[in-house]
Amino acid sequence: MKFDGRKAMRVRMDHRQPVNLMGSDGTWRRSCVLLDVSQTGAKVEVEGTLDVLKAKEFFLLLSSTGLAYRRCELIWIDGTTAGLHFIPADGKKKPASAQAAATQDAVLSK
């Protein structure tokens, strides 16, 4: 579902989905709630101070064991809500048209 003028299709969470943000060096961790997610990013509500989000890169831990995660960078902060962009494993950003096509393919294949 597209909303908020986003290029990538986002899925809004109907229930509180607890996740964590963790520094890439492992020195900090923040509990948060996943509000929505797409192939290219996510919106989270962060618990505690947001000063650690000034780090260039960090991880969004999607499982309690840390086995499911995405490398992220901060895009925006509004109060306790933050917008994150997922960094691909190769570190390269795809052109917007390629991202939209990949998202559409992923949604249609489900």
C-alpha cells in the first residue's frame, strides 16, 4: 500500500511490533516499535534518548536474537519517531525506478 507520497510500497503495522536499533559497533541499543516498513526503509517510534541516532550507520534488529537485521541510516526525526533508509549489502543505492520495480515485483510475487 502506498501512503504519505512514498515511492516504495509500505506496510503499516496493525499491532505493536517491538524491534531494536543497535550501533554498528555494538556500544548502544534502543528499544523501539516498528510503525511501517518497505523494501527500502522503515518508520520506528524510539524509546529513550535519540542522541545515539546521530551515528552515520546502525542496525535495525528485527528479531530478539539479532539474526534478522538491516543496516540503516537515519533520514529524519520528528519527536520520538524516526525514518530509516536501508543500506543494501553492497553499499550502493539503487535508482528510484529500479527500487520501485523491485518493490512491485516483491509484492506481486506474494
